[in-house]
Amino acid sequence: MTTFDDILEEAGKFGRCQKRIFALMCMVSMPWAGVYVGIVFQGFTPDHWCKDSAVVERRQGCGWSVANSRRLTVPVVNNSGELQPSTCEQYEVNWNTTSLTCDTEELDLSKVPTTACKEGWEYGDYEGRQSFVTEFDLVCADAWLVDMYQATLNIGFLVGSIAIGYLADRFGRKMSFLMSNLLNGIAGILVAVAPNYVSLLVFRTFYGFGVKGGWVAGYVLITEIVGVEYRRTVGVVYQMFFSVGILILPLLAYFITDWRWLQVVITAPYILFLSYYWLIPESPRWLLSQNRKAQAVEITEAMAKENKKTLSKNIETLTDDNADTTTASFMDLIRTPKMRKHTFILSYNWFTSAVVYQGLIMRLGILGGNVYIDFLISGLVEFPAAFLILFTIERIGRRIPFASANIVAGAACFITAFIPDSMFWFKTVVACIGRLGITMAFEMVVFVNTELYPTFVRNLGVSVCSTLCDIGGIVAPFLLYRLAVIWLELPLIIFGSLAFLAGGLVLLLPETRGVPLPDTIDDIEFPERAKEKLMLMNQQMANLLPNKDVSTNKDTATV
């Protein structure tokens, strides 16, 4: 029987057809950046203070500066050792019944009682930008609702990745991908026209439901149509295009100042992706697993034709080389000691990667600097991550680079927290090193996860562990925004602690470089038996092919 991998040897493992499909699918990663971290621009919170309509009227009549009128409205409070105008309290004075002249210099309001804002808020100069925070007044007691904007997205990610993952196995990669993009287009536009904040959160949840599920379906599709030796590379590069989206986002946000129009632009690519119905095929591997051999053969022949290859093997005997009759269950992930250890460590690393990565990006929106430049610089440092991974994993292995990336990220978070603001560029460089480290860790956890589970439970294992990524995404905004109110650098201490622990736990995992993918749980629990089995298979093949070195798969000279 001929397997699909055998056919790819002749049809082309990564020929013109696969490269075209791969290029198209990489485009899918770019708008996801806008969805995932667009809150930095769509939900920014400018300087704000309580509004008093009577004072605003006098300011206009007397030609006061904003600072002068603000002094009449809000008290000065101690904020982390620094005296600043309050953002959530105002003097309890009815200026409509109070004699107020244009000369305000001699007024002493220090003993006047204060109260919470009664007429809403005024916002400082924010360059004409409109965010949903300023539109819906999500400040002071309602500031936690900004966190919900990001949390609901990750709730959608959590449910959508599981649901669409099931649909991709049931109805196909291509169909699930297209349906996800249809949902993304509809939900994204609904987010842009949401009349109130409750509806915004509901539409945002549906948006998250489709976005991640569609991205994962695309990831699976491209890895299933290339040769085994190309899967890791296309997977890493596919993720790297998320970083391309990170670079494009601040440029879009700079020119598009209204958060609703920015949302429309972020959503537009998902509508364009519907044209992929005519541009990408269904996965032949999935078709074979569904016993739809005729369609699988037709697509494979079309791939070979586009690659300008000729198939000589008996393609009619094509079978599913990944078919498995063993039923996987969640208990398989925790029943035995080593499987349980792998599940815990990988789940924790998914959680940490999401919290630290998302937290570091969203932190740019509360630092008070030039968010566009800061965002662009931090995005640029993500690109070396992919190249470091590809350079090290086959030379050093997986475990050391994976652990080192987490530890470097943790150390950078700790150091950044204690660098004074006066050392701005040094603080920026260290923060960028942390961003590089956590990006590398985030990209590595994806394929390390696949190498530490046996075949029959591999997809389930990745799905279960990666749900902690979405839970981390739900937690991240609350950790960042609420702790930053206490001390701006406190979230970095939490992020550093999480990353350090993640790096230490990774060192407890086995090295998988040069190790065959496990087929059974026994291969995980008793790796010595797996090595013996591999040596026995190599010996048997050597007896059949005496002129072939099966351990290296290279021809050897005959004496």
C-alpha cells in the first residue's frame, strides 16, 4: 500500500503548489495580530478628570487654561508618592450657585469636601483619537470593563479552538477555515458598529470564536500538505507572520484615529480570505482519513501537476498513513506518571507564554510614551525569535533553548522593573530582550507539545494544553491593568516569576532532538524500550538493505 508521504516524495514535498498555498495561508496570521493586541490602540485610556459643566462654561467665557479649570474641579492626591490631580474625584461645589469670577488664583479649595464624578469625565489631549474607553467612559469604577474587552476575546478563543478543531476533523480543514472567516467577517463588522458596551463584548466573544479556530485550521492544513522535514519550518514561519502583523498594526493605528474604523480595517482581510475557496485545496490526508480516496487522489495529482512532477507509483493504492483506530481520551494525558508530568508542564508553559506575551504588549499602552514607536520597536525584536529557533533546535536541541527563552524573559522582566525611568533606552533594550525571549518560548511550546505525546493522543494533547493559553489570555489584562494601579512595575514582577518557573519546569522534560515521535504511551513511560525497538527495526532494515545506512538515511560505500 502506498502512503501519502510516499506520494509526496514524487509529487513534491514543498514544490510550487505547496509554496503558493503556504504564502496564501501566511497572510492569515497578520490580521490576527490586530485582533489579539489591537486593544493597545482601540482601548487606550488618556488622561482624564471629572467634568463640571459650570466650570467648562466659565473656562470658555474667561479664556482659562485647562489646568486652571481643572484646579477648580478636582483635588490633588498622592499617587505613588507623587502629588497629581485626581482622576476619579471632584470638589463637592455647585459652581452654578457660587459667585465665581475670572480671577481664580486666590481660591483655596483645600478644605472643600470631595465626591465621586457626577457629570462624567473630560479627557486630555489625545491627538483627536477615539477609543472605546473615551466613548463609553470606561474609567475609574468602570475601568475593569476594559479588561473584559480582552477577556471576552480569549473566552471566544477557548471555546472556538475546541469547537472548530472538532469541526475541522469532522467536516474538513478547508471548510472549517472558510466558515471561520465568514464568522470573523460578520462578527468583526458587528464589533465596529456595536451601539453599547454590552453588545460590544458579545460580538467580541463571537469574533474570538472564529479567529483562533480558523488560524489553527490553517496551521493544520499547511503542515498536512508538505513533507515531514518541512513541517516544523512552515509552522514556525506561519507563526512569524503574526509578527509582521505586529509591525503593520501601529502604522494603521497612526493614520486611522477612530477605533471603529480601525476595527473595520482589521476585519477586512477575513472577508477577502473567503476567496480562498477557489485558491486552496482540502487536505488530502483528511480526505483519506474519511475514506474519500477519489478526491484525495484528484487533489494529489493536481499538486503534482502544478509542481511539474510525474507520479509513477500506484496512487490508486493510496492509504492514510496517519490513520489510527485507537480512541484517545483525556485520562490518557494524566493516567501515567510521565504523561501526567508532560501535561502539567506543557499546560503551565502555554499559560505563562500567553500571560507574559500579552501582558508585555498591552503594557506599552499604559507607559505614557510614544506608543507607536514603542510598539514598532517591540515588534521588530520578534523576528530574531523564529531564526533563533530554526538555528538552535537541530544543533542544541529543544529543551535548553526552550528553558533559556523563558528564563531570559523572566530575568528581563525583573530587571526592567527596577531600572529607573531616567535610563530610558537601557530600560527599553532590556524590555525588548524580554519580549524576544517570551516570543521564542511561545513559538517553541507549539511544536514541543506535539513531540511529547504519542500519535493517537497527540492532537488531543495539544488541544487540551493549549486551552491554558486562552485562560492565560483571560487573566493577563486583569493582572496588568489592576496591578499597575498599585505600582506600574508590579505586573513585571509577576510576569518574571511565572517565566522563571516555566523555564525551570522545562528542564524536567526529556530532550526530543533526534528521537522518533512516540507511537504509544509505553514509548513515553519506558523510552528505553522505544530505543530498543528502533534499533531492532534499523537492524532488520539493514539486513534487507545492506548498502543503506538506515540510521542516517544516507547511502554508504560498499567495501
